[in-house]
Amino acid sequence: MFEPVKVSENCFYLQSPVKIGVVKTAEDRAVLIDSGNDKDAGKRIKKFLDAEGLSLEAIYNTHSHADHIGGNQYLQKQTGCRVYAPGIERDFTAYPVLEPSFLYGAYPPKELRHKFFLAQESDALPLTENCLPDGMTSIPLPGHSWNMVGYRTADGVVFLADCLSSRKTLEKYQICFLMDVRAFLETLEMIGKLDARLFIPSHAEPTEDIVPLAQYNIQKVHEIADAIEKICAEPASFETILRRIFERYALTMTFEQHALVGSTVRSYLTWLENEGRLKPEIRDNTLLWSV
């Protein structure tokens, strides 16, 4: 873990639960793309930077999920670096309790108030093109999260954040977290048309050709949507739909998975309603979904 992989003259990534980008902006300075999942990640990143003789100028977060912003606070305190986050992701980064609250739909219970859902707050600034290093640009990648972005470095390396999952992850978990199904599909179509020296997804292996993995993710989205539609052939409540999705894919329900997969299933229900494939109705004081 946290072994550096050099992918171009001025660009590394650190292999951790998420791939953390390290982009040199000068001989002795660098910026990060994301910061890992906690204080320990921050310490390991700082150790690497010190060993390389690099001072940290800024952290550019792709989005506000805890495994991407967890090292922000430690690194900001240790180095005085700036932290930038796009759109509403900045608010979630500055006020991380918003994330488990969003997932739960209310004040989050203790089962969701831990480092995997609740990062330490950091003093995040709004991401603008003017705050990026020379030659580095942001790429909108909505769907998995509100205003998630990726970053293209000056030498053509594209960090794709969580806009798609690896085959291994999809085969194991089947349904991965997303917030806006329509935007997620549009993002997958868009990245398939991008040119890059190398694509680096946060949770998949780097590749020069992202199209096959993007298409596999698109296929999985439509498979899940079709499964939910079939469940709703007879009017079904959200909890029934969720239980049957877990049963279909032999998944194990935990409090955390109920929140993550449950939020994702609700997003599918919204999309299917918008597409005219499902409709909600209240019957006997119960919200039911049906075709």
C-alpha cells in the first residue's frame, strides 16, 4: 500500500484503497489529487512527499466521499496546503456530516458516524479553472456523486475518480453506489470518447483504453434497472425491492450496505420513474412502486 507508481515525467499515483495522484508542478513542489481515507493515509502521503523532497501546494479533491478526502485535514495542518473541491462537493468536504446524513435521510445513527462515511472536516475552497496548475484541467464526471470531477494533467494523464468500477468489484458487489443514474450513464458515454495517455480510475487498474470497462459498467446499470423493473411487476415497497435485490445477487445486508445500496436503489427508482418505466403510489399508507 502507498507504493508510488510513476506514470509520466511529472506524475505518480500512490496505490491505496483509492489511487492518489501526485503531480509535480516544479522540481520541489507538488499537488495531490485526493488524499486517501484517513489521517494515516495523510501521514503516508507526507512521508512520500518528504522522501521525494516535495512540498505540498494544494489538494484537488475529485469529490467528497470520505475515502477521497480523509487525509485532507492532517495534510492541511502539517503543510498549510490549500484544498479545493468542486461545486456542492466543497460543502460536503467542509461539513462532512452531510455525507452520512444524506445517505440516511436524517441525522445519522452511530453506525454511519465513522471514518468510512464521516471524514474529518477540512477548509475547502471552491474549485475553479483559475486555481489549477498550468496545464492541468478538470473534467466534469457527475453521476457517482453530485459534482464529481476528474483531472487531466499537462502530460495527458487522466484521473477518473469513481466514475466507473472495476470488473472485479462489479462481479463481487453487482450494484455500486451512484446518485444520478442518467448523469452516470452520460458520463460513461463521454469518457469513452476521451483521448488520454493513460486513464487512472480510483478503483480500477490504469489503462490506455477505457472503453471496454465503461461499456461493462453501462451494461451493469441496465441489468440492475431491468431487475428492479421486474421486481415491480407487482407493486412493491422500497424495503421489498431492496431485499429482493440483495437476494437476487446473494449480497449480505449490513447497516452500512442498507444505507449505500439503499440510496443507490432509490436513485434507480427516480430514474426509472423519469423514464416512464415505473410509477409511485400510496396505498394503505405505504409507498409502492409498480410498472
